[in-house]
Amino acid sequence: MSLRAAINRKCRECIYDAKSGAGTWRQQIEACTATTCPLWPVRPKATKKE
């Protein structure tokens, strides 16, 4: 497993709630407010289309 995949998996396990209706897993993780988490600076973010 790559480092990126491991980070994505851990963040998703920590915060994602499919039943919340608060967006995709990336959107929910991007909105994470746990700034003291060591993974916060490298958490996955939703891609923005331009």
C-alpha cells in the first residue's frame, strides 16, 4: 500500500460518515477541523474543477 493510500484510508476511517449527507468522503475529510492531527496537513482534499 502506498503512503497516499494509507493516509486516505486512515482519514476516511476517522471522519467519514456515509449516512450523514455531508458530502463525499473527500469533502468531509477536507472539512476536518482536527488541526492537531499529524495527518491534517496532508489529508486528502476534494479536487476542484476549473
